[in-house]
Amino acid sequence: MTTPAQIQAFIQEIASPPPPGSPYAVPIPGTEREGRTPIYRHWRFQDKPLLATYDPETRTFYDLFEQSVKQYPNNKCLGTRIWNPTTKSWENKYVWKTYAEVAARAKNFGSGIFELHRRIGIPPGNHGVGLWSQNRAEWQIADLGLITQSLFSVSLYETLGPDTSEFIIKHAELSCVVTSLPHVPLLLAIAPRIPQLKLIVCMDPLDAGEQDGYSKRAILNAIAEQHGVQVWSMDQVEELGARAAHPARPPRPEDIVTINYTSGTTGDPKGVVLTHANCVAGVAAGRATGQYTRKDTNISYLPLAHIYGRLIDQTALAEGASIGYFHGDMLELVDDLKILKPTGFPSVPRLFNRFNMGLRAQTVEADGIRGALSRRVIDTKLANMKLAPGKAHNKHFLYDRIWTPKVRAAVGMDRCRSMVSGSAQLDPNVQEFLRAAFGNNFVSGYGLTESYASTSCQIEGDFSLGNNGGPLPSTEVCLESQPDLEYFVTDKPRPRGELLLRGTSIFREYYKNEAETRKALDPDGWFHTGDIAEFDELGRIRIIDRKKNVLKLSQGEYISPERIENVYMGSSNLIAMAYVHGEGTQSSLVAIFGVDPVSFAPFASQVLKRPIVPEDIPAVKDAAQDPRVVKAVLKHLDGIAKKHKFNGYERVRNCVLDVEPFSVENELLTPTLKLKRPQTARRFKAEIDRMYNEINEEASKIKPKL
């Protein structure tokens, strides 16, 4: 068995950077093939097997957690802020459970679920159980408990509507869902349409000493019995499990640890099947970044239904670190941060953008001495970060004593020594400013549900911008030319193409979806991500486009622009042509619309209160550029979006109007009249930049709350 000291030494070896100026990933000689780059690997794993685990005896997440419990039984494990019913507010402290306490509760919960399954006739096996709530300690205890009985969790997103939740419960064949109290009525409402649903376990207490028949438990069970469903509370299940005392049934590496459903922008969600072997490899890769130790404290607020948030928690648990859960309100996240003072802060671009705007307003954009000093500090640190590799840094002997601590304290980052951005593309300007302002290790990473969120990550000491670092030790990567999109691995100065992944953390299949599995995984085991990337001279990965016309905004939401375009064109007589555009560094959509002169002319006439005839194309074009008309069209489109129940991030926030912006003649349409999206984005780059500048200038007038 590998000792903890040996594991930590190996992690530190992997996490250390290559010699200054040397590549982070290297091509493997002889692996080139027509239309593909050579295979690239982490620089320390070019001639050894990809990382799967640090200990041959640790092959499942059950093993990892048991190892932490054995080594650090008294370490703080899960922390929660308690609601005070007297003051009707959250306590300004965290209450902690140790690793030993969490393990005991998880064991009892797993035993209780096993017993309930036995009572309703479900045989032992690798079955799924739904988890539906915000991040909280009970979510993690339930997940750990399921693992003790070789069961796996199927996460339902907190914000999912009943239709998608119903689809996932049916598709994953869930007989039991563990959830928070607000979702119990929703589950009971759809229960008549889900005959296999037999058990609902509520994470919240259902009894508070009421008389018989008046407790939440009694009322909910009275409704549930009509549909053949039982409602239990989590404490009840744990008590049942303690009495039943079923022994643990540890999983095998090939057993499923979770089925994680993607957001399904172009159809029903796909269930990504991830095994314990994938999990252990993903956690090993996360630990290889060198950002976790048993003395660290993380905050858990990124949705655990996303694999990114889940990997962060699991990596912390594997190290024996502490996890404090936010109290449930993202608008008050900074309150949690100021109380918890985490040492690590994994997040997404949208929140870093919020920090960036707020801190800039209070520092470099401030008046007087404060502004002057802040600009001097940032300029000095920016210059330091541009030094040669090996010499670049974001520290300052004086400013980090008199200025940086105040900036960190403003958002609860007093102790934070590392920050990670994932889920979507990070604006390089935001990363650069926050690196200087916080003076800590701020890196950007890349991963997908299918790769257990662990594909690549920058490492400490690399101050480059606009990339996601080199591949992690669990993954090898290559690029494949995409002629239709005009991306080739022979492009200069850098190869470009679809990013392909292979390794120990790559998913097994899409659940009950053989056709999509075959599309995504080729016979050689390569996962085709659909992301277009380029490799720089040091082997770092930069995402530049999407193969499919599905894009991801800065808050991590996937968008299908073609669907939005089709709705607008199909519902509005004003719009004849449409190109909806989004960027990974922006949180909203913009568009280029071609208007129908026959319908548009009277619309514009009414707005401008002057006659415009459809035959006068120059007049129609002139009206299309009038800000009053653009504003009226956006209002008109908002009505369509509302009617079609678009999410806020799916609505177009700014647009350019023209009569015929795309044609075969200007090479933006194919001969079959299909829009050439990459070419359109390049042609209208100036207009797109202007629209985003207008949106961001308007947003900057609203002072963010810190």
C-alpha cells in the first residue's frame, strides 16, 4: 500500500512546473495520422501510463473517502450555517461535522436506503437514486451513503422544471429521490405519471412535535399514499439504517458512481455514465494541480448537479480537507465567504466578472489617493507578470502588506491562496486584473461532464492568458481537422481542429443512448468533444469555437443559437434572416437580423412617425440603423421570447438590423442557403464588439453588491 507521505510527494512532483520556457504538454513521436495532430500528453507522462490512481488499492471513491476517514477522523469535514428561527437569520458561524461523524451518518443512510429498497422489492445491485437539492451537507452525506451500498446518484438540477425532472426520473428508472422539502410537492404532483417512483426521502425534518396528523410527514404521506409513494425524512432513514445494520457493499471500479445529465439544449438531456474508476482518475487529476491539502477549506456553492462542483467536493474529501456550504442565496455568497474565509475558491467566469467589476470600481476607477495608489499597485504587478517565464510573479513586498489584504477582505478572500475558473471561457482581462489584485494563484481550466471535469488546467507560475493550460496527467489529447469550418491541423502558426480526448477519466457511455455514444466515442476510444481548439507552442489548450452550433456563455449555460433563430424567424414577420451570437466571455446574446422590407417598413414608420415604403430600400436600411427602431425590435422579440418561455440568458440583448446581411454572393450562405457561422462571426466582428460594449457599458452603470 502506498503511504500518505508517498502520495503527497508524488502529487507535489506532478504539480511542479517544467523548466522555464519548456512545454507543459509534449507530442508523442510517431502518433501523427492524416488530418490529426500527434497525441499530446502532460510533460511528466509522455512515456508512462496515464494517471488512474495514486494507490493501487484505492480504486473507488468509497476507498478514497474511507482512507480519509481513517487518516483524519477528527478533521472538520462538512460545515453549515444554521438558520435561527428566533432572529429569522443565518448564524454568523459554521457548525462542523468531523470525518468520523459524516462517515457514521453516511453508513446509516446507505443501510437505510438498502432496507427501504428491500421492503419494496428492489434487489441489491448498482441502482440509481435521485438527488435533488441545492448544495448542502445532507446532499454529500446522501451521496456517500449510497456509495456504501454500491448505489449511485443521479443529480437533478435545482432549477429544473417539472418536465425535465420527470424525463430524468423516468429515463434513469429511479424508484427513489432524495430531495429538499420544497421539491416534495413537485415530486408528488408528477408522481402519477412516474409509476416506478416509490420513495421520496426529504433532507429536512418532517416532525416538530405536532399532534398526530398535523406534522408535515402526516400531511405529505396522506397525499403520497394516493400514488403508491412513501415519504420519509432523512433522519428517519438513518435511524432505520442504524437498526437494520446492513453491512457495507463496496463498489467495484467499473461500477457507476453517477449518471450526470447534460443540459439538453437541442433535445432531451443525455445521461453521462461515469464510473468509480473515472471518479478516482478525475480526483487524482484534480489533486495533481497541487491546490488541495488536508489543512484547506473550500466553499461549496457550484451546483453539485454539475460534475465540476462535484469534482471539487470529492477532491477536497480525498485530501481530508474541509467543505463549508453556502446558505443557499447566491446574492449573499460574499457573506458566506467572509465567515468561512476559504483557502481555495473554484468558480465560474460570471462570478469572477462580478468581482472584477466591483473591485475595479472601488480601486483603480476610484477618485483621489485611493484610485492613484490602486493604479500604481496594479500597474506594478502587471509589469511583474509580464517578466520572462520563471521570473514572472504577482507579488510585491510592500503592496501585499498595505493594499492587497484589504482587497481580499472585501470579498472574503483573506486566506485564499488559489482560485480556479472553469465551466466556460474566462475573459483574459478579468484573469489578469484579479491575479494582480488578489496576489494569489489564479488559474483557468477546461473539462466536460464526459471527462469528469478534468481535462486541462494552468499551473502555478504560468501567467499566460487566454488558454486552459496543458492536459492533466489522466488525459491525452489531439486535434482533428474540420474542413467544413476551415480549421486544419496544418494551420500556421498553430494547429487547429476539433479537440479529442482519451484517458482514465473519460465516460463510459450515454445511458440508454447507443446512437449518441457511437457519435461521441470512436472505436479507438477518443471522445470527440465538439470544441474547436488550438495548441500553442508550449502545448497549452485554447478553445476557439464549437463544432456544433451550440455555445456556452460566461455563466456556463449552453445555448442552441439555431433554435433561437428559428423561433424568432418563425414567430416574427419582421425577421427574414437571423444569426444569433454568443461568446464564452459574455453572459448575453447578440444578433444580426435581416428584415423583411414589406413588414418592416410599416413597423419602422410607426416607430419613427414618418412614412417609409418597402420599395425604398435605402430608406429601409436607414431606418434599420435608427436606435429607436432597434429598441422597438428588441422589445418585439422579448415578447416572442416570453411566449416561448425562453430563459433570460436565451434572449437577444442587442442587435444589428439590415435588409440582406447574408447571401451566397457575399459568401455567408452556402449554395443550399445554409448560414456559414464562423465566417459570419468574422465578417461582423466589429458590429458584435460594438454591441457587447454597449451592453457592458449599460451594465456598468449598475453598481454590483459585494
